[in-house]
Amino acid sequence: MLYKTFKLAALFVFIMILTGCASSPKVNYTAATVTNANSGEESTALVRENTPADVVDQHLNALNGCDWKALMAQYPDQVEIHLSGGTVIKGRQAVADLFAGFVLTPENSGLCGITFSEESRMVINGTLVVQWVANADFLAEPYKGSDAYITDDGLMVSMVTTFNGADLIMKK
């Protein structure tokens, strides 16, 4: 009898998972105002995209355009970015600071001018795994990497990246 009850309970949980009834509760994503320490520019609002693919496309467009405000429009307060070497950047302000440095010119220790081009993409629910290559006039050779972008409710809520700026080979 206990075995049949267990089997029924397991079947019920399986059906609920398949139908989405047992999904995690919806997160209420928020966006505190953050300021770019280099430019004084502020980001106050979130801009949701229609699909996970749209979120990633917007992210790559904002990176390639060195558009700090467009980058920050994707990241809620609850964001986490997992960098190579085990570093985790948590929260909207910490991510704002990270990208404020990224969008500076190379002469100012930034990476503005780098272009990330997608080589392949795999999609699993709200997660996209993208293999990319980065090129720039100031790079001696292309730099390859991979990111896992975790999206939810039209936003970029987490990212795991192999990108490490220290590994870039600059022209002399």
C-alpha cells in the first residue's frame, strides 16, 4: 500500500512539473537607481524583452555599442554574474560598476570597441548558452569564450561567463 501511495505521489509531482504547476514562485524583480561612476549617467528602469533570445541579443548589442544604460536596463537588483576564477558579482550596483569599466575606451583601461560575434547558440527554457568570438582593432588576436545567460521575465537575471579581460592579447 505504501509503495502504491509513493508511486501515485511521484506521478502527481511529475505531472505538476510537466504542466508547470510546481514551478518556482514568480520573482518580483526590482531596479534601484544605479549610477555610472565614470560618466554620471543613471539607470532607473528595467526594459523587458519578449523572449530569452531577445534578452541575449539586446545584451550583445549593448556590449558591442558600449551602451552602459542599455546594459543596465536588463539587470534587476537580484542579478548575479559568475566570472571565471570563481568571482561572483552580486547586485545591480556591482554589475553597474563592472560595466562602467567595460564601456571605457582602451586608453582609459576599458574595452569599448570590442565586438562579440556569436558562433553558436543552444537554448534550454530561459537559459541560452552562447559560444562567441571577440575582435577589436586593439586586440592582437581574436578571443573566444562562452556564456550561459539565464533569463526570466524578459530580463537578464544571471550569467556565467568564461570572459577574462586579463587573457586578452593586446596589440603593442
